[in-house]
Amino acid sequence: MTSLLFVEHAGGAPDELSLQALSLARAFGRVEAVLVGGVEAAGRLAVSTAHVAEIPGSYAPAAWAAAVASVAARVRPEAILAAGSDRGNEVLGHLSARLDVPFAANCTAVAPGDPVTVTRQRWGGSLLEEARVHGSPALLSVAPHAVAAESAGGGAQVESFVPELSESDLAVRVVGSTEPAGGGVSLAEAKVVVSGGRGVGSAEGFAVIEELAELLGGAVGCSRVVTSAGWRPHTDQVGQTGTKVSPDLYIACGISGATQHIAGCKGAKTILAINDDPEAPILASADYAVIGNLHEIVPAISAELRRKRSA
């Protein structure tokens, strides 16, 4: 059996979430990959063949789906997989419409067969569903941080091609992008994330959150209510409709712990909750908790870190 994996990449390397999807693709045996651009990244994949589509311009979801479809017509895979990222899900969504087959998103396990059986996350990760995917090929995206990433070992045979595209395939495309201000550690890749919620109180209140994150070499996150209030940009939001993170340490400050937020941070190895409400739902998901005023506790942690480093 063969599977086809849509691979995202940046800086000449396959994306971490795509390498996680590669781990699940192995269930089908032989794996081939398709990338848009990225010959260097293709050569770093441990797959049999990496097909590199040459498409002018930037991201165009329908065009990228057309490229995957053209490779699938030649390879005839049992399944087509992608990372459960915004881009991976969008490309597979277009591909589903193009091929007229169903698409199962956020899978955590797969059993090849006719039909393919998958386990996938539902309701923001609070429910695991076992489902049968009727359609050929099976279209599956892999839930972020649900499986371990495979090492990019290299050895793929790289083949470049130019897909046939129509004007409508390029009607929707990215014409420019703006990097978020501040730089620093990426929220999705940070080993430590310090997040604030409604309990922070204001945009200015995030100064103590930023200070602690900087001392720990981490990134600042927040809950949805914070972005809705305009205190932080959406790029900082952790949750079902934000970024899903899997740091070694997640510190939740003044966050109640709605299901949608837990869906974004449940991949953390350790969760520390700081909250003045001993009944806050997030305490059920936390490994450690400190009950009290975050505006007293967080600065105290920062002060102790500085003292230890200067000793």
C-alpha cells in the first residue's frame, strides 16, 4: 500500500507538524510526498519519492490542491495525509471537493483497510471518535502534537513537475504577508509558554506575564477572551481557534479553562495553573496549581528567578 503526504516546509526543512503526519502515514507502508517548492526540504525527507510542484507566486489553496491531485492521479495512493494545520486542512478541503471524496480531520490513529478506520479528535479534543472513512483515496489530516514527529532523515528521490492549472485555481492567493511584531520565540515551537486570561485584567497587566516569559526563554500566550477584548493579538491566542501548543511547561495565569482553551494546551508536558478561584475548571487539567492573585504570584516567581541567577 502507498500513502501520499502533503508536506509543508520553511527554511529548507520540513515542518514539524508534517513530520508528525509522516509518522501516521507509515501505517500505510510506502510513503510518497508532495511539496510546493522546497527542493532542499524534499531531499531531507525519509520517503521513497518527493514530488516538488513548481507553482509561481505564493500560497494559493486551490492550485496547491490541484498539484496534490495531479500526483495522486499518478501514484494512486490508498490515503492522502497532511498536517492538521490551517494550511494542511485547507488544502485537503479543496482536494476533497476536487476529488469528491470525504475528508476526516484531526486524526490521532489510523487502521488501513476497506474502509480505512480512524480515531480522531472531536469537540476541541474533548472527545475521541472512531470512524470509518468511505472513499478512495482516504483524505486524512493529523491532529497537531497527537503523535511523535519522525526525524527528517533524507534519502528521498526528488522529482520536480509543473502542474496544469486553470485561472480559477489561482483566483484566491496570498499577495503579501506581515510578520507579527516583536519577534522572539514562536508560540507554536516554544518550550515554555506563559499565558494570561481574563484574570490579568488589562493589556497593561500582561507586563508581568511578558517578564516571566522572557526570564524563562518562552513565549507569551493568551485565551480567546483576551484577544476579543483587544488586549493581545490573535497570533498569541492558544486554543481551538488559536494555536495548539505542546511546550515542556505551560503556565496558565488567570485562565478559567474553557474546553476550547484546553484543546490548545493539552499537549503540554506540564501545566501550572495560577488562579484565585479554587474551583476554576483549568485545575482539573493542571499538574500543579497555585491559588492566589496572579499579580502577586507571577512577580514573586520572576523575582526568585532573578535572585537565583544572580547568586
